[in-house]
Amino acid sequence: MEELEHIPDWSLVQQYMHSSPAIFFYWVAEPDWPVEFVSENINQFGYSVEEFVLGRKKFSEIVHPQDLDRVIQEVEEYTARKLKSFTQQYRVLTCDGEVCWIDDHTVIQFNAAGEVTHYLGIITDITERKYADTALRLSQEKYRALVESTDDFIWEVDRNGVYTYCSPQVESLLGYLPGEMQGKTPFEFMTAADAAMVAGKFMAIAGRQQAFSALENTNLHRDGREIVLETSGVPFFDAEGELAGYRGIDRDITERKRTQHRLAAQREFLQSVIDGVHDAIMVINEDCSIELMNQVARDAMQPEFVADIDNPKCYEVSHHCEDPCDGKDHPCPLTKVIESGEAVTVVHRHFLADGSTAFVELVTSPLRNEDGEIRSVIEVARDVTGHVTARRELEEQKLTLQKLAHHDALTGLPNRLLFLDRLQQAVRKARRANRLLAVLFIDLDRFKQINDSLGHAMGDAVLKVISRRLEDCLREDDVVARLGGDEFTIIMDSLHNARHATTLAQKIIRAVQRPVRHKEQELYVSASVGISLYPQDGEDAAVLLRNADAAMYKAKGEGKNSFQFYTADMTELAFERVLMESHLHRALESDQFVVLYQPQIDLRTDRLVGLEALVRWQHPELGQVLPAKFITLAEDTGLILPLGEWVLKTACRQMACWYQDGLFPGRVAVNLTANQLKHDSFLPAVEHILNASSCRPEWLELEITEGVVMRQHEHSFQVLQQLKRLGIELAIDDFGTGYSSLAYLKRLPVSKLKIDRSFVRDIPEDDGDNAIARAVIAMGHSLGLRVIAEGVENSGQMAFLREAGCDEVQGYLCGPPLSADQITERLRK
């Protein structure tokens, strides 16, 4: 200690040591190393100076027991070699028993006789750096595990094409162990025909130092089988920028139909932390002048940027600029320390002359005088560019790996892994909301022929086009994925009924079968679709996917270009709808519809006063199809407009024929739907039909349900007013089944109410129906309307209605729906 006290400006040196981030130890070259001096910042480990200097705590006592023997042995070796200084890294224990890693730069002090008397240790806490190194190593092991877990064969060759690394997957791919491959070229495992051709291509690519992809080559398995591989590679370079070799992936494309999703090739990322770089240290006064700096800081100083070489400013030395630090890129730590009185850490960003960016971390602490006032600051500058850059690259690599791990490389769609995750989420959501969910499994028909005849590049182009078409078919929240090969899957959640899945399946089939045009070729594929529903077809993702797959194979087995539900009953109902829609289109074209007429009788005279036109479908195979089977479908498909117009035209022509023949059938009632009433062409069409058929408006009565009137309200009122002005009678059909407003009903230009058959069926036995029928009749008469009851099938019903004052009746008691010829015969009698 006496030797230290003779150092000039020892008090300033002591103050520097006490405030430096490094800890200074001065110990005697005796067993256990008694300490004569330690800087005050030993408190960062929880110890006090007094414990060592006064309490005679030995330096060896804080060295980790597991490291102590090694540290002593190394010190003895360095001392024996008469080194002036040496550096060690080992662990120490804090006062609380925590473990810290330190970097110990030790200077050996010899006396005049050449004997070791003391050691001066400059200790830096490197715990965080050690943990960062450990995290980096674990990260590298993690990525290597990912590489080795993929189904693809990952390789590395040098600039001459010789294998320097082969992943374990090569054994399952070609039957060779990695060690058997290394030291050889890929061309040695290819067929003779491919070896020379692929080698030539590779050497040309390597000469240009370019990446390559989808390089096909045929290889011989150890057992003699030919394995076709698709090879992609990227060059990598040494520290001098020279081509060092290629790294890449081989994928087995021998069997593409059920290819499993793979993880894309990963480049090994080696991230290093720069060790042994000395930090720049400066003691800075409040006016930014530098009181003391170390050699690293002095080396950084460029005289041309310093106004007074004997009194340099910190910003002149560190940033080579004329003004103090300020702003987002260069926050001034001096100002922050003086204002807060505490140590601060900031990061400066420097834009270098070569266009690159460097990041420097500044750790700045206050230096106080004897009165505790801040007289200056000590600033330690550390280049952290490597750390910042490495962290960004690691984050980018993680994002890339995440993207490749969850999406199909060709189409960009979610892959099987992401699809199953989304499906599990959708199942949980459907379970909570008690809603339906559909899974559609899609397989392309005739796709293998395209691959086999036109090549995989053409097949890939087709898959991309089909992927976009599938996306265009979906609702906003639906999910489409590519499982592999030519198989796709779709999730439809929050369904109200299974019919929506049917609609999407039809839409997909139509979209897929459109021709695909690529490079002046027109290609055709179709789709077989299987559908499973949650919860009836399965309550977890795996079961739903498996059942949709099974339904898809059923669709393939029944002719392809179609869809099947996993549940047989639902498949039958769905196909019945599709079949009916298809037949409905043909029925209009081939005159399969007929109009029957049901008599309407006046209860006071028992005479015929009108007919209701009822459309029937005479299917050549199914026989007569009732309206309940096809009217809703016609409305959904838009066919109700031409069908309704045909019925109206047929009825008007027939009325004109009867009157021209001297027969008097009264009026003909024709039903209208909501779609007809709201269509702009409806009124002009009615006028045209009346004129073309020579049917007088007073011979025609149009029936509308109260529900249609109430839904369309003002628009309905305007259309009905115009129909009334033409002279056409209007009636409210199925009265009592909707939600009529009496105030609105009073405004309508109708002349008749029709009591729905549901209220007629049980009269006179049911008192409730009796009361409803009487109320409707009374209300209709109070509004000046005639009242007709439909569905009258027995004399008891007719007697009750006659007694209640009903004006007209219609039903099988009066006559069933009859053909025009049968009505003609009845009128003649």
C-alpha cells in the first residue's frame, strides 16, 4: 500500500478508481491473497472496503469454490513465466451469495530482486455478456434442432461442390449416412445421365456466384431405386468476400400427391460478441472539456476536428463534431448526470463516412468532490454495433422462420400446422357460441396428369391460380390452407345452417373448373370437395379434418367434380337441392311446368266466381312436383322472375280463350312473390302480358301475402296502387299468418282477404280457429272487403263459413286443381 501512496496525484487516481465501472484490487502475493486496497465500487458486489482492508478479508474468499483451484493454478503459471500482466475469466460470489462472472486483468508487481510482492487486479463484471453468450449458444442449438427436424435433406458444399455437411435426413432420403456423403460431391450419387448435366449447371451458377432453386436431379438410393430431388442452394462467402461454397436443400419430389409440409431451408446464423475490445474512458468537466482520457479515446481523436488540442472537448473526440451532443441520435449524458445526480446510460447512433451506422453505449457516472458536489463525470463508451445488428438479424430470422413454419412456400397460404391451429380455435369458438362450423376438404381432379405431362413448373403455376380463386370464394373470416400437393382445406365458422357450406362448395367447384391459362396453354382441372360439420361430424379438429377427407374421397368415387357431406343424410338433402336447381333450369326451357286451376265458389249463390292459377312441375322422372319443393329454390336462384311471368302469361291467355269461347270463369287469381313485386320490370311486364293476351284487367286478380306487403311497405303500396289503376283486382293471401298493421292494411287498394287454410282446417271443432275465422270475416267486411276461405274440404267447414258470413270458399270440397281442359268441360256443363 505504501508503494501506491508514493504515486503522484494518488488522491486523483484513487477518486478515478472509486468512480470507475471497473473494481481495483491490490493484494499481497501470499496464501489466500490478503487485500491491501480495494476501490469503493466493490459495493456493487455487496461488500465494503472495510471488510477487506480492516477485516482482512482475503481475495480468495470471494472466488467461486469451483473456480478457485483453476484460478490459483493459472496465477502460479503466469507468475512463474515472469509475465507483467495476464487476464482471467472466472466466477465470484457476491455478499448475498449470487454468482457473477468477471474479467480480471492482473498486473504483477516485482521488487528489485525480481520477486513477486503484489498483484493489481482490474475487475470488470461480465455477467450479462456471459448470459448473452449462453443465450446465443442455446439459440444456435435450437435452430440446428429445427434444421435436423425437417423432412428435407439439408446440405453444405464447398466451392468445389464437395459435401461439408449433410443433415441426418439424407439417410431416409437416399439410404446413406451423413458421414458417407461428406467428402463426396452430389454428382457421385446421381444417375450417369443427370450427373454431368447437373454438374455443368452447378459450376456455371457457382461461377456467377448466384443462388438457384428448383434444380431437378435424379439420384440413386443405396438400394438402387431412383429418387428425384428438387435442389435449391445459396452461395456463402468467407471473410474476404470470396465464394466459400453453397448451402441448400434437397426435397424428394418422387411422390408429390401426398407431400407433407416442410419447413423451408434455414441458414445457420452465427452471432458473435466482440471480446477483448477496450472501452474508451473520459473524465469530462461540466464545460465538456476532457480532464482525463485513456488510450482508446486518445486513438479515436482526430486533430483536425479539435479546436484546442490541449483542451479538447468530449464531442470533438468522440463524435468529431463542433457542437455538444443533442437530439435523438446523440442525447447528452453529461447534462443528464448533472441534472439527476445519478449514473445514466444512453446509446448514440453514428452515421459513418462509408454509409454504415455504428451504435455506441455511454455509461456515465458522477465524480464528486470532498463536499459531495459533482465536479465532473466519468464516461465509458462501448461499441455495441455488433450486438444491435445481431439482435436485429436474429429478430428478422425469427420472423422469417415463423413465416416459413406456418405458410406454404409456393402459394403463401397457411399450411397444415397453421390450419390445424386455426381449426382448433374455430372449434373452441363454435363450442362457446353453440354455432355450426364446416370443414371443406378439396382435392384437384386431373392435376397429376398436368404434372406428369407438362412438368411441375406448370403444375405449380396451376396451384397458384387455384389458390387465388379459392381465396376469392371465401367470406372475410373464412380460412383456406394448402395441406400439400393438390389438397386444400377451408374453415367456415359461425354458420347458421349447413346450406351455406353447400353454397360455398358449389361456388368452389365452379371457380376451379374455369380454364387456367398459362403461357399460351389452356388447362382444365376440377375439384372434389368433402364437407364435415361441427358438432355432428366431430368435436375436435383432427376428427373434422379426417371426416372431411373421407367425404372428399366419396365425392371422387362418385364421379369427381362434386361434393359430399360426411353425413349421408345431409349429402342426400344437399344433392337434392343441387339436382332440383339443375332440373329447374331445364324445366323452364322444356315446358315441364303446367298451370292448374282451382274453382272459387260464391257461398250465397253456390256459383263459380273465379279460379286460382296454381303452377305444377311435371318432371319426366320425379312426376308431379308441388310448389313447396321448388318455389323457395326458384326465389333463391332468381328463377322466380321468369317462372312467375310464365304463369301470369299462361293464365291470362287461357282467360282470354275462355271468354272468346263464350265461357265465363269469373276472375283468375295469380300469386305474386316478393322478388316479383320489388323488381322494376314487373309493372311493364304485366301491362305487356295483358295487351299481348287480350286479357281484360278486370278478369285478373293478383294475390300477395301480408308478409310481402309489410316487408316492402311504401314500395309495395305504390306498385299496388298502379296495378289497381290498371283495373286489376288485388287480394291478401294467407291472411292471419303474418304481422299486418291494420292501419296500413286500410290504405291498401285490395278488395279481398283470403283466410289461410291453417285456420280453416279444424273448424268448427276448434273454438280458437272458429273465433279467428269470425274475426277475419268481420274485419274484412268492416273494411269493405270480400272474404274467401281456402282449404275447405268438408261440409261442416262450409256450413260454418256460410253461417259466419264468409263470401267465397275454395278447396277440394268445391273442386281440386284442374287442368284448363277440365275447367273448360266444367264450364260447358
